[in-house]
Amino acid sequence: MKFIKIIIILIALFVIGSFVLPTDYTVSRSIVINGDRSQVHEFVGDLDKWPAWSPWEKADSSIIVYPGDSSSGMG
């Protein structure tokens, strides 16, 4: 009987705790790049060059990027 009471108390604490915790959160990541803006833009502005710097490409090798006809600039 004690075991069931402990389980019920733990479930109640879990449910009450879920109402107290914040409903949204933010995850961010930043890095300082020591380079000229034009050099940085050359990599981040061209979809063909994304695999060279994208952390997601290194984390998941199954990602395939199809840049289309124009891989940089508008459009």
C-alpha cells in the first residue's frame, strides 16, 4: 500500500510540476567570426557552399540540399 501511495504522490508532483514550468523556451547558438563581411557572405549566401560550414550537415549526413538554378543571391 505504501508503494502505491508513493507512486501516486510522484505522479501528482509530476503533473503539478508541469503546470509550474514555463511553456516556451529558446535555444540559441552564436560564434564570433574574425573575417571580412564579404568573405563570410560568400559562404552563407551561397547554398552550394553550405556543407562547408553548416553544423547540421555534419550532424546528419543524410541531408541533401537542392539549391536549384540559382544558388546565391535573390530568388
